[in-house]
Amino acid sequence: MTLAREAGISVQQVRNYEQAGLLPLASRTPAGYREFDESHRQALTAARVLVRAYGWDAAVTILAAVHRDDLRTAVASVDHAHAALDQERERIQQALRAFEVVVTHPLDADPRMAAALAQIARQDAPLRIGQLANLLGVRTSALRFWERSGLVRPVRERTTGYRRYDVAAARDAHLVRLLREGNFSMTIIRAAIDEMHSSPDGRPERVGAELNRRDAELHDRSLARLRADAALVAYLDWRAANPSRTTPAAENTT
């Protein structure tokens, strides 16, 4: 098939694109063979760029709407995809600001906390809730609330049920306190805790580097979508200039 050969993809891929709505429906010869023309060549060029930038599902939603002349849905889908990137960028930026706070206020900067952490590590003797609250300068009720919210996870003594805070739990509590004082939302605080736990060594600097990597990756995705938007506009302009060759999909016959 000429269209598949020009695009450097298989004939089956072209059929898959058509069946998904990424291409207009092809006409058929009396023998039942599909016939593709310039409208399909133009659509395929746009489709391949859109799939790479937006992903398969979003690209199908956009181009299938175009091919049934439902531009309102197509444009709304593009807007939704860009809004999702904007929300992700804002979350990453907030998380980066959060970790800047953590890096500049390390847990062991307070000599009392440094001594307590050393004792935990040396004697395997986790802190009680009152001890940790006193070291952090918070109420015990705050530590209990953070525990109920899933932000801090102390262990429990088997016999008494008392809470015990090891180094990891103390670090989480310290992180929560700093970010609460910085007026970060609970959503960002929870994301920061999750990021710390996902880091191999839990170092804020390492987490910050990973977040910066994601931010750079997001920038590349944004540029890719802008290029895809340009390809989409070019395809829409071609359809507008060739109305006789762009019968809405709903009116095509198979």
C-alpha cells in the first residue's frame, strides 16, 4: 500500500489508524479494497505527530472529532491536555519550593535533635511521642493528626501500644512541620513525603534533582504538544481548503 510505504509503517497500522478514527474512513473498490487519497495522507501526517505528543487515546479523541466535523470537542480535548500539563507543572514547582525549605532546614541542625537521632541509631531506642513533640516544638495532638492523615508512621510497642518514632518517622514529622509552617497544602505535603520515601536514600537534595529532571521532561512534552498543535492546525487548514475531499466520517460508507 502506497500510504503505508510513504509513512514507513505497516499496512495493518494504517488500518488501525483508520479504524480508531485517526484517519477518515476510506472508500472501497467494488472488490472491497480500501482506497486512500491525499486526505488520508494529510491526516496520517497529523496523526503520527499527535500520537507521539498526546498519546494514543487523546490523539484518537481529537482526530475522531475532527473527522466527524465536531471541532468543539477536538479543541476542548486539546485544551484539557494542556491544562493537565499546567497542573502537573504547578505541582512540581510547589514540590521544588517545598524541598528548598527542607534542604535549608535540615533535621539535625538543632543540636538536641541531632543528639536524639544519634541515640536512636546507637541504641535502637525510638523516641516517644512526647519526646519528639518537644524536640520539634509541636503539640502531641499534631503528631497524632499527622499519623491519622498518613503522613507520619510511628511503630507501636507490642505490650503497651505506645507510639515510637524511629529516625525515618522523626524525619517525616520534621518535614511535615516545616511545610505546615510554610503554608503548603496537605496535598503538597503528602506528595513531598511520597517523594522522600521513593528516593533510595531519602535525601532532599536527591529528591530535588529528580523533581528538576521531571520539570525538564515536562518542558519537552509541552514543546512536543505545541508542534503537534501546529500539525493539527495545518491539517484543519487543508481540510478547509479541500471541502469536497473531507466528507464527515458519519456520512462515509464502508
